[in-house]
Amino acid sequence: MTSTGTPLGAPAGRPLKAVVIGAGIGGLTTAVALRRVGIDVEVHERASELRAAGSALSVMSNAIAALDTLGIDLGLEKRGRAIETFTIMDYAGSPIRDLPLKEVTDRLGVPCVCVSRADLQQALLEEADGIPLTLGSAATGYTADDTGVTVRFEGGGEARGDLLIGADGFHSAVRRQFVGPEDSRDSGYICWLAVVPFDHPRLTPGYVGHYWGSGQRFGLIDIGHGRYYWWGTKNMPAERSHHWPGGKDEITESFAGWAEEVQEIIRRTPEELILGVPSRDRAFLERWGEGRVTLLGDAAHPMLTTLGQGSGMAIEDAVVLARTLAELPGDVPRALRTYEDRRRERTRGMVAASRSLSDLEQAETPERRAQRDDHFRLASHASLVRQYEESLTFPGLD
Ligand SMILES: Cc1cc2nc3c(=O)[nH]c(=O)nc-3n(C[C@H](O)[C@H](O)[C@H](O)COP(=O)(O)OP(=O)(O)OC[C@H]3O[C@@H](n4cnc5c(N)ncnc54)[C@H](O)[C@@H]3O)c2cc1C
């Protein structure tokens, strides 16, 4: 059959075809969501094997609820552990504030789940079964015309689709092509992280504890199946955090004298399991695409980790993108601009809130520390509930 073609969408008689760059949380979720609404999709990933670095993360209620609107259930509660308690403490483990997260998730009827990255990736790969995924395929640029987009890969390969989605993370090649070179914004600290089997008499199922010191924080998180995820931060100049040499002695010394469970989990973590990553974001980008090209996840709106919503925003993006394309299949550029409009305010708020909370939480001077602790100690229960309700509710297509 000869296609009559529609200039903006897919040629008549066949489904739209999307090329997704990047098989991280955002790219895989996008592939799954697009297929759910009947769009053909292929994924290209630069890495030659899919390995989720040995850490974990929280998948918040809003992300799980977003997936549910497309009937996607990753079974995360069985793979990880739903958050039951969330307490902020001082460095020695004395409580500053119990946060009403569980109260809000109970009301919403959707949990926040902490899960290893490997388990989340496995869940997404199982859902994506049958979707073409090419590894060792690094995108270098694209050319768009009235009928589609051609992506170029290192080594000379090409892929063509009706649209291109750059889900290629913080250093996105797709973003670079239409934005040009950009600086990142360092946050002034390093983040060390690891996952280990762990138990301790102070810890209860579904435990999340954040411990706050001076220019340092520590997070201890139950991810189920006898495993704990921990992260520790420490203020340091970018020249060092971006080239951290590795080793455990500095971490042990940094958290000496902290709560028993903090020191114990560091003691029990083999040095080779500890990752050190710089903490950084970018100035918020207003324009995420052009024509048949758009961005998603960290490629569009990288944020600091303070709210634990980076992957949540990537998942929400993927669902909104799929549903918007399903609404407007005949006009791809319009669908992509509509998706971007729908996501801009939500993600702008998360980037800004993650940054301002990060600045407050990493407080180093006694005055700033007192301000930080009082901010949380004195906040009304109602205002904490309201903030959680806002961030943990998937706004849908609004
Ligand atoms: C220390 C730390 C803790 C965090 N904790 C949380 C948390 O608790 N909760 C949460 O929600 N978020 C958390 N995040 C953020 C979360 O990890 C990210 O927001 C999320 O992974 C973004 O997913 P993504 O798919 O957009 O990007 P990525 O996960 O970075 O995936 C991008 C993919 O694209 C590939 N790629 C890159 N360039 C190319 C190219 N040119 N061609 C082809 N492929 C390419 C990469 O190899 C990668 O696989 C944390 C981040 C950090 C650093």
C-alpha cells in the first residue's frame, strides 16, 4: 500500500514510530508507556551492557500512580520496601522530626517504595520485553525533516522514526544539539552511596532515617530482603568531588561519633561497593525540544537528589508524553510541545525545591544549622502534609 502520508504525524496506515535514546529509568519507562498506547518504539543505549550501578532509590507514590494510569504495575512493593517511617535526626540519632509521609501515602492509597536500582531496572526490562533495544549505540546527533527524524550513532549507524525522544541523561547528546554547550551547577558536596545486607536493633521494617550534621548528612533506608541503602554527603569543592579518588577511610572519619547504626553500616560496607558521585544540576531549561524532537527525565530537567524525585519526574514525563501522543497522533510537533507545556511547571518546581532544600540541609555554620533544624522542628503538621500531598500526587495531564 502506498502511504498517502500526513505531514505532521505518522503516514496513514501504520502506527507512529518513536526512537528513544537512553535505556535508563526514563528511556525504559517511555518505551513501555509508548507501547501501551500503541506507538512503535525502539531504544538505543550507549552502554554495551545494562548494569544498574550498585545503589538504590526511592520511587515515590506519584510515579507509581502515574504508571497506574496506563495500567502498568512494576510490582515494586515486592521487589523493594514501602516506606513506613521517615525520621529526621541530628548526627547522633536524636529525633528532630517525624515526617508525615506515611500518613499521606496511606491517604493516597499508593506507597513510596525504596528499591535497588538493579531491581527497578529488572522490573522495567520485564515490562519492556519484546521492544527492540540496541546496546553499544551512542547517539551523536540527528537530522529532522517534515516526515521524520534520523538519528546518527557513533560508528556510522542510523535510525529513523516519526519522533525522537532524548532520554539520555545529564549529558544528553540530543539536548546538546539544540541547546549548545552548557555549564552544570555544582552543589558543593559529594554523595557516597552503597547497598549492603544489614540489620540493627534501632531499625524497623520500612525505616528511612536522615541524620544531619555540619555540612554532612547521612541517609539509612530499608530496601527490603535484608538489605539497606545508605548515602552520606560531605561539603567539598567541585575539583575534589568530581575526581574523588575512592577509599573508605575518609568516610569512616567523616562519620566518626555519629549514631551507632550509621557507623556500623559504614563498617560493614566493603570499600569496593561504595560509589562517590558529585551532586549537581543545571539551570532550568525552558525549551525541551524542536519539531519532532523532545527531551525527558534528567536530559530535560536534572535535579539534585534532596526530594528523591528525579526518577519520579522521569516516570511522570514518560506517562504524560505517551498519553499526549495518544491524544494528538496526527500532529507530532504539537503533541510534543503540549507534553512539554504540561510538564514544565511541575518539574521546574521540583528542580527549585530540590536545590533550596539541599542548600538548607547541607548547612555548615551554627546559625544555618539552627535555622535548618528549627525549620523542620517548628513546621506545622498541616504544612508538611500539604507539601507531601502536592509532591506525591501525580498531576495527570493538567
Ligand atoms: C546519588 C543519587 C541518588 C538519587 N536518588 C534518587 C531517589 O532516591 N529517587 C529518585 O527518584 N531519583 C533519585 N536520583 C535521580 C535519578 O537517578 C535520576 O533522576 C534518574 O536516573 C534519571 O533517569 P534518566 O533515564 O532520565 O537518566 P539516566 O538514568 O542517566 O539514563 C540515561 C541513559 O542514557 C544513556 N546515554 C547517555 N548518553 C547517550 C547517548 N549519546 N546515546 C545513547 N545512550 C546514551 C546512559 O548510558 C543511560 O543509560 C538520584 C540520583 C543520584 C545521583
